[in-house]
Amino acid sequence: MEQTLLKRTPLFERHQAAGAKLVPFAGWEMPVQYEGIRPEHTAVRTDAGVFDVSHMGEIETRGEQALEFLQRILSNDVAKIPVGGAQYALLTAPDGGVIDDLFTYRLEPDRYLTVTNASNHEKDLAWFLEQARAFDGVVVRDAAADYAMLAVQGPRAREAVQAFADQPLPDRMTIASRVLAGREALVAGTGYTGEDGVELLVAPDDAPAIWDELLKRSVTPVGLGARDTLRTEVCFHLYGNDLMEDRDPIAAGLGWAVKEDTGFIGSDVIAQIRADGPAEKLVPFKLTDKGIARQGNAILIEGEEVGVVTSGTLSPSLDVGIGLGYVRPEFATPGTALEIDVRGKVRPAVVATKPLYPDEETDG
């Protein structure tokens, strides 16, 4: 049986040099951890960490109908993105299911860059190209080969990048061209950890030099393992876990990123779901005793299955098991007692509020 070759980012040799444990992820050979998930997680919460997210995809959309086209396929109101702005949105199917969740940046009046999840890039690109046929004044291009991407996150992240940037870094939820250590880059005030920081889109050949500049400034390399614990603590969705084509954005708690009046694909179905109320709701939870919930574990109330865990981990910040899961709406109220079936052992849990971190105890 022929083995599928995994793709490697331009930083693969840097990962090896840093002692990374490399694993297959979405067709790529990626670092899951270096020193360990807990110290890497803590570095992002208290100092600064750098993630290689070059496996993410990019799609460029340009032309006089670029806005009209994106308004048709993205769930949010694209018209509200200023030049230099960023916006989170969903790519939805006619039945209201979620094809992917995306960030779109407006680089110029008629030029946009959309970042896709690695596992969905080819699917998303095909969807963009198919829908673009109805618009003469739009050009859609696969831009994934143009960029490597580094996410620098944590309280000291901006300071570390600013040290080798030619101008002040852009604010949160904005993007701007900057020169970093003599190399052109797009710097975006976005990220996936709940901490402040920036994401750097650079030419693939420039990525190792940018990585080296960050490590010189004591920024900690962080793998996919801590990326998952960080995002779960702040209840950020992961496609394939918490989002999928057979679930809708309202059930996922993403109604804030859905503007049905723009007429995007699937908006009529989603509007009806919003009006009627979803059949289930995604909730955060904490275990109240030992144990770690995992994706696929059943959520129970008095022995009856009422939902399923979509993301579960041990929170390094809170030192308890946490997660996200879909439950029937009547069980979605914070404070509701739950049980999680963890490999045949029932563990007590409680519906919590977002974000799980920081909470009242950790926030002082």
C-alpha cells in the first residue's frame, strides 16, 4: 500500500533543531510539542510563544465584484471590513451547515485575503471557485504557496516582534504591511489563544529568519498540543471537532458572526433556525472531579444521553478537565450538572460560562 507523503512547512528543520515531536496533522508533518504542552501553554499565558501555522491555507479574492462575491459566500457582513481590517466568518452550505470557519483580511479596496483551515483548504478553494463563476468581476486565486505563517502570542508577543519591525505593529483585528528584519511581511492582530499577539504572513523563504529573530528574543516555540489547550480554555472552535457540515452556526453559538440580511448562501435556513431555536447548543463544561473528557464521549444526565463531547482536555491554567460539547437546549444553562462517560467511567461535570479561562477564580 502506497504511503502518502506528508507536506512540510519551511520551518521543518527549525522544529527538528528545537527538539520537536513531529506528528501527522491535516496532511502535514507538524510539531505537537517541544519541551512539553504544559510549559509551552504557560509560556503563552505569561510571556510569549511562537506557533508555526504555515499549514493554514490562503485564498486571494480581487476585482470590482470581490465584495459582492464574498458577501454571497461568507456569513458575516463583509462590507463592514475596512481596508486593513479583519473579520471572522463562516463558509456555509445551502442547508446551513458549516463548511469552514475563516478569517478574511481586506488588503486593498478590491483585494481580500482569506485564511482557511489546513484540512479544508482544497475544499474551500473549490467552493470559492465554483461560486465565483456567477461573478464576472472577480478573480479567485490559491495563494497558499505565497505564504508561511507564524503566530506570536502572549503578553510579551508584540514587544518581541516590535523589536525587529520597521514601524509600530497594527492593532487587534487589523492587518498591515511591515518590514521585519529586512523582510516584507503582512502583520495581523489576530490569533487563536485568547492572548494578545500577531500573526505574521511572510514569504516561505523568509520564515526561518523570522523564526530565528523570535527565538533570539526568548520567544518559546509552541506546538499543536498547547495550541489546543489554549483555544479550548477560551472556547474557540476547532473545525472537525466543534464545527462541521452537519451542524449549524446557531447551534455552535456563532450567531454573532452570522448576518442573514446579507443574503449569503444558506442564510434563509439559518434565519429559520435562529427563529425556531436550534435543536442543540454547544456549551463549555468543567469536570468537578478527576478525569479528562475526550471528543466523542457521551454527555449524560441521570444516565440518559443528552449530548456529546466535541473537544476535551486538561486545562493547564485551571488544572481541571474542561471541554466543549453539544447538548439539548434545555440542558445548556450554566450551572447544569452533567456526567461525562469517559471510557465507561462516569465523571461529574457542570455547564460553565465562556471563556473557561480566565474565570472568577483565576481573574482575581
